[in-house]
Amino acid sequence: MLLCQFARGDVYFYKDEYQKAIEDYTNGLNRVSNIEALSRRAEAYEKLGQRDKALADFKAVLEEAPGDKGAVEGVARLTPERQQ
């Protein structure tokens, strides 16, 4: 069931239905840790302009996978000092 939920979140994400994707990723993440879903949820939050939530998710990805390229780049994009 969880994999189906993450997969449905992916479908929503690629259809640019970011809020629905976030809901599916969040429901699944409440039950089990999944780095890919957490990273994709971060991207969805960023696309919706919810920068603080995106940054928090990217940082959470880095706690589990310190070298994750997408998360490193996401943190760099969203860190306030970087935006000046």
C-alpha cells in the first residue's frame, strides 16, 4: 500500500499537481521513512513556493543521505544567505 501511495504521489508530481503529491508523500512518510519520497515532497513544496517546508525536507534528506546531490543543491538554492 505504501509503495502505491508513493507511486501515486509521483504521478501527481509529474502532472504538476504538487499539492496532491504532497498529500500522498506525507501520508506515506507518516508510516515509513523513504528518502526518495521525502526529496520529491521537498521539490513539490519548492514548486509551490513553500520554501521553508522544502528546505526542512531537503535537510532531512541530508541527515539520512549526506551526499544526496539533489538535497545538497536544494539546500543551496533555498538557504537565505545564498539568496542575497
